[in-house]
Amino acid sequence: MANSITIIELAAALGLSKSTVSRAFRGNNDINAATKERILKKAEELGFSPNLYASNLRGSKSSTIAIIIPEFGNKFFSQAIKGIELIARNNDFHVLVYVTDHSADKEAAIIRTLVNGRVDGVIMSGSGEGKSHQYLKLLKKHNLPLVFFDRYYEDINTICVTGNDFESSYLATSHLIENGCKKIAYLAINKNVSIGKIRMDGYAKALSDGGIKFDEQLTLDTSNDAEINYRDIEQLIKEQSPDAIFASVERLAISTLRVTKTLGIHIPDQIKLICFSCLEIADMLSPALSVVKQPAYEMGKKATEYLFEIMRGNREADIQEVLFLESDLIFQESSQKKLTK
Amino acid sequence: MANSITIIELAAALGLSKSTVSRAFRGNNDINAATKERILKKAEELGFSPNLYASNLRGSKSSTIAIIIPEFGNKFFSQAIKGIELIARNNDFHVLVYVTDHSADKEAAIIRTLVNGRVDGVIMSGSGEGKSHQYLKLLKKHNLPLVFFDRYYEDINTICVTGNDFESSYLATSHLIENGCKKIAYLAINKNVSIGKIRMDGYAKALSDGGIKFDEQLTLDTSNDAEINYRDIEQLIKEQSPDAIFASVERLAISTLRVTKTLGIHIPDQIKLICFSCLEIADMLSPALSVVKQPAYEMGKKATEYLFEIMRGNREADIQEVLFLESDLIFQESSQKKLTK
DNA sequence: GTGAAAGCGCTAACAC
DNA sequence: GTGTTAGCGCTTTCAC
């Protein structure tokens, strides 16, 4: 580590006691302004700053939170982190970032490194949905508050900030139906877990309300891997000939665009497409992509604000509470009948 | 912080001394295997893990590095962070993330919070190019190694991993010339600083070699703000009528696309366009966008590997050394003459 | 192989 | 307003 000088050396250089020097670095005003000035000046000169670990050991606080996310792949997570970092910085907190690559095991391993005082709270988008989450008990055991955003675990009692996905999916699917689609495929990374499931529920409800029978064959449960999902989507299109595709995550829509391009299938004439995405340039794609756009930045900010409320004792932890932020539905070329007949 | 139990309580619960318990958590094998087993089991049961701040205070190490970047806006930085996080995790290090919003003052403030032992090293893409960087002396004073990626400061002696921007710019500009362009505009956020400058130098050299006179009027120095750069680009196009635009950062190319769309200017027929960008779906834009694609992920990994080498004492710090990673030039529709005449 | 004890650098009573 | 002192929880000699 740094070859820093200690508070004792600084005190000696000034002919003061270390407590006086210490006071110069705390907020309290139980110190002569001139002395403080003198101390800070000398500190600057000698390159002294109070050792963080000694301070934290005394004070039992870290002023640090952790973000744990499954991946860094898309705009959604980078926007969310941006929001989290902003709120943290406004509160003079530091932000540790961890990526699990969608592995619940890695998530558990990361959690274990956090409960030794490293952080005062955790913001997470879950990677191991559908699995056991015993390891999260560890956080509770250490009184560390947890706030979920986007992807949460239903068996964990805490706050979650997410999108109004059921409604958005319902509306997106209804929109496809209104545009004449009858065989609407649903693509998910994992349709048994929170976002995959809720989004499918909205889709299913819209079908039902639109008088269309839900067909398991038209739903695809694929992987995060681009090659695999490309193959899966290609197969689905060839075998089922859907007239529309609703992708629950951006990556699957991109793969769909690539597949249709290769197969020479025209969007939206032959297949209409809509997806969840935070892409800023959806309107500049060819075709312009219809999207359900989640407020990722807002979501990150809101989740972090809640975390701070809990850490300050102004809000109950341990209560299962889901806050829904509204997504924007942006209908563009990819999902609509040609306006010019 | 966490209401954890201490090593003393754990020792008491086991009828052992705290030194023995401590040993169970260190790597050394100066402890009976059975005792160790018993201790770890009890620790698990009671939810004990050694207090990080006490350990670090004794050991003078943080196992943490910091990333400081100007923004989170584009794929480049999220890819780079992904690479950094990966290497850090492989080395059992933690990663703190800081965003400066392109403010050198914020950068300085962040640096000041890092020199108290919080981190063992820093990876940074500079925000305050062209300004004074005295505050970075602080890192040196505390023996904290620094590695730059992408945007570096020429007055600071340390390693930097960046793209071969001069060559890429030269080639991109030459490509425009080969496609018949004579009035090629250059767009930058700040043309007086490392990336803005080097990329412009490559552009200027290509013009010169192509027998085209460099025209200051055709270079634009605009802002990070989308609205402002939209206006600036619109003005440039209207006043100068360039037949090609070379954007040194992705955002300016996106704005250019929006401006030309609004003005009804066809790309590539009326204006050809190429830019630096890490967009994965550049080929799906309309028109498919020609790009200089930097190896962002690789850059993050490489920079972090260097940082670890320095931290381990296997590499000299304090040496101005720039490692260039090769970018891909991907020429697509936006920059080329129609192949079908 | 285990225990006793010193001390990492700092903060916060408590005295003066 | 400043100094003295105890101790945060842990690691690591040094004995035994």
C-alpha cells in the first residue's frame, strides 16, 4: 500500500497531539480554526490523509455499497449503474461493481466477500432466479440491506425497483394483434424466472384477451450465448412460421434481425418485431425497431435512494415491496403495418 | 455496519485463543487441520468472517483497484470496464467505479479519496486533458500505480493502453478520399487533447497525402451535450457543405445521422460518414455505419494486467510508455460509393 | 500446534 | 481548545 505518513508523524511535525490533528479531519468544530488551517496545510505538504482502514475500524462504517449485476452487455445495465453511481456519489459513498456472468454461484461467492464490513449495503439484479438463495441470508445476518432492481427473487423479503413489465408486455402484444398478427412468438432467456415469467404472463394475457390461443410451441427458452440463440431463433422461425416476434430482451431481438436478414425475411411485412430494449438508436435501425424502453437510469437512482433510506433507518428492510417504474412503448416500423397501403 | 461477532467471541465459543482462530483464516499451515476444520465450521454457524478493516489495517493492503472514467454513455466504456472487472476478479481484487462527467475537478476530488489506502492502484481514462494534472502527483506520493487507457495525459509518466488512432484515422480518411470525397469534415469533442488531437493528426496527414488542403473551417470542436453538438453539426453542414464527415467519437456520428435525416440529406450519396465506435450493431443501422472499432474489452484487460504487473513489482511504474492496440476498420454503406452504378 | 501480548493508525471519551 | 488514554478487531512475532 501507500507509504503514507501517520497521524503521529504529522502531529510531531507540528508540535501537536494526534487527537488535535485527528480533529482537523473530522467535521466537528471543537478545534481552533487557525490550528485546523495549519494542520491541513502541513498535511497537504506532507501528503497525509487519514488511513481509511484505521478510521473505518474505529467507526464501523465503510461508506461503500456494492452493485451486483449479471452482465455488462447492454445499455440497460450501464444506464442503471450510471444512476446508482450518481446517487452514491451525492452521498459521498463509493461503489464497488461485480459482474456474475449470469452465474448464481459467482453471485454467492461475491456476497461472501461483502459481509466482512466491506460494504454497508447492496444493490443487485439477480442472476440465479429460480434457484435457492440461502446465501442471501448472510446479508441479513450481518444486517446488510439489499435492494433489487429489475430482476429479483420472490423468496427474498426486500425492496425491488423494476419495470411495469406485465402491462408493457400486454400492451406490446396487443399492439401486434392490432396490427393483424395471429402467430406471435415469445422469446426469453429463461421463462421460469421473474422478468422472463412476468413478461410472458403479460403476453399470454394479451393473447387470451385477443382471442388467440396460447401455443407453447411459439415460446422459446434460449440462452445468453449469441450463437445458440441465433440457431434457436432460426429454428423457431423455420418450423413455426410466426407472423410476429416479441423478444423479452434486446439481445434476442438483435439476433432475430440477423436471422431474418440472412433468411431474406422482411420485417415488418412478413414478421413483425417488438422487444424490450434501452437502445437509444432504435429509431435508426433498419427497420426502425419498436421497443419497450425501461427507465434504466431512473431505476438505478430509485433503487439507490431506497437503499440509503434503509441504511439511514428511515425505511423498513425485510419487507417484500415492489416498486414499478413505467416503461415507454415506442412503436416504430418493425411492428406495424405499412401506413401507405 | 454489520453486527458481526468478533474473533474473540468465536474463540470463546470454541475454548481457543484468538490467535488460533485467526490462523484458521490465513493461508499458513501452522495449525492443526482438525482444529482449523472445527473453527471454520463454527464460524459458518455463527456467521463470522474476519473484519476487513482490522485485517487491512494490520496488513496494509486493500485488494481493491479504482476505475475512473469520464462517462458511461457508450459501449466503449462498458466493454472496457467488463475487461477490467474480469482481470481484477481473477486476481481476487475488488473494483471501485467512478464517473467524472468529463470534469477534471471531479477527477481530482475522486483521486483525493483514493490515497488513504482505499485502493492499491488506479485505472483511468482521463477527463481533464489539456489541463494541469498536479493532483495526480498525489498518487505517486502514495506509491499508487496508475495505468491509463484510451485517454491519457502526456505530462504524466506512466503506462497507457490505447488504440492505434493515428493510423486508423489516416486509413479512415484515406478511405473517404478513395471514395471520391474532397471536402471531408472532422468532428471532435475537444481537438486539443490526446484522442481528439491524434485522431485529427491522422486525418490531416491523410488529407495532405491525398493532395487535399487542410481547412480549419471543416473541423468542428463541439460539446458532449447532444443538443449542442446537434446544432453545431447542423450549422457545419449548412455552412460548409462537406461531402464527407469523419466523427472522432460515436456520439457525433449519431448526431450527424439525426441531422442529415432531418435535413433530408442522403448518406452516403450526398455525405459519406465514418466514425470511431464500438457499436455492435453498426451494420444494422440505416445506412449501415462504417466504423473504426477499438478493442475496448481487450484494452480494459490489458491495462489491468499491466496494473497488476506494476503492483507486483514486475514492471516499472513512472515510465511513459504507450501500448497501441489495433482497431478494426469496418467499411460499410455509410462511407462508400454505391457499388451498383 | 497453541497462547500471550504488542501494535497496526485512528477516534472519542474524558480530563485539564 | 488541546492532550491523554483506551480500544476498534485483527495478525504476528515470540514463547511454550
